[in-house]
Amino acid sequence: MPLHRLTSITLGVPDVPATAAYYTDFGLTPAAPSPHAPDVARFGTVDGGEQLTIAYAPRRRLLDLGVGVDDPDDLDRVARAMERLGIETVRSPTSVEAFDSGTQVRVRVELAPHLESEPVPAPVYNAPGAIARENARAEAVVREGRVRPRKLGHVVLGSTDQEASQRFFTEGIGFKVSDLVKDAAAFLRCSTDHHNLLVQKAPINLLHHTSWQVDDVDEVGRGAAAMLEQDPERHVWGLGRHTIGSNFFWYLKDPAGNFSEYYSDIDCIVDDALWKPGVWEGMRALYQWGPPPPPSFLAPEDLAALMTGSHSA
């Protein structure tokens, strides 16, 4: 597909230093401060390079989202598609930008290299009737060091006009539909990962969560355990396995109120002809096993404040 990955995001928050400290603990790598933007914090992942920027905003929200393509012809295609939708674009030699009114996010489609990830050896598991790891502890039990996310995997956005936002990303940008939640949300992809973007109905445009890939389920657990050891109030939901996308998950909350997810083992769609999007309903569309999602995951605690414009932290 012409699109091949998420490149980066800019997170707007009221308190940049506190939020930056959280994502440092989360395992992202801080970049050197820029003399041209001393109040902005930037972070990298192991495979994706610099993928997160944190900047000031009066309330928490996603300011922009980057999508990678291979060549200028892809940029031309996006510009023409946006023109057909009646959406204004800003074009440069290396990018085309457009604004989605439903999510209030500026999307930048840009020339970018493909991600290259060093393969991770599969864990060796013992199972009934199949002893594969003899006279040795599980490798995950003796791991040391901080968990480091490999890449930005996906972003979940609330839209005040979900159908229009879905058209913006599919007909305009070129995302493909992987699965749908009936009358509520669309799981969209710009890579072989099951989803890189979820657009859901919401009473206000908001960022629900960002999701960061780690090597395996043990890294999901190790990462969350380290975060909660420092501050148990960061816990939101986990450990579990999603139904849609199949990935293991654990959600935590940053100081601004955004959720961040460690995930591993997501479905991959390498041949569009072999994947049929489903239409899902009910709570089991959300998770296969694990604790039930808390009410604050379905409706963030600061939602009312965001709607009235009184949110300040």
C-alpha cells in the first residue's frame, strides 16, 4: 500500500515537564532540547526514531499526526483526494497537510523511510507434553533493564463527526478499514499492522490513547510493573488481550489524562484479499480476556471538564 507507517505525533498538554517525565519513565528516549523550541519535549523509539513531541496546549489533545509514504506521487494522490472531498491542503516538496474537523487533528503525509526492526527470537515455552525449555528458568524472568518501546503503533481519537473523519482518513489519506464497531468506531490501518488509527464517536474531539509496541507479553507486564512501582495511580486497565487486533495490552495514564498502552502480538494484514473486515458489537469486541474495562476507560474522568472547557490539568 502507498502508506506504510505512522511517523510521529505531537501531544498537546497543559504541563509539558510533568508529561515529559512520565514518557521518560515509560521508556521512550528523550531527544536533546532544541534551542529554537526550548519548551518542547521530543522522544524517540528503538525502531521508529523520533516519534513523540510534547508541546503546550490549554487542554490535552493530539495536535498533529504524521503518516509515511514512499514518493511524491503518493503526495499528489492525497492532494487530489482531499480536493475531491472539498478539504484544503498545504503542499511542500516532501509533504501534504490537511485538517480533519471531526478530530481537530492536522495530518501530515510525508516522505519517510520504512521501519526496519531487528527480529526478536520467539520465547521458548513449556507446554503439556512438550518440554522445550529444559533445566532453565524462563528467559523473561531473568531480563534486566528498562522496557523500551520499539515504535508508535496506533492512536485512538474521538471525533464529533465520526463518519466524516472516517472518510477523511480512508478516502482522503488512504487508510484501509480493518474492522468496525457497529455505529461507533472504525479500526484503520496505514501499514500491515491491524490498526494504526481508531476513530470513534465522541461528544468532543479528544485523544483517547497512544499505543507503543514492545517485544512480547512479558515486556508488556514488565513495563507496566515498573511504571506502577513508581506510581500505582498510573494504572488504568490490564493485563489483557484484545479481541479486535488480538494484541496483549496494558493501559496507563499520563499526568495530562491521556492513556498510553504497551502492546505486543497484534494481527498483521499482509494481503488485503485475505482479510475480511468484521462488524463487532458488545463488550467482547473490546477484549477477549482480562479484567473488565473500568468506566474511566470507556468515558475518561475528565470528559465533562473537557466538554465545558474547564479542564486545566
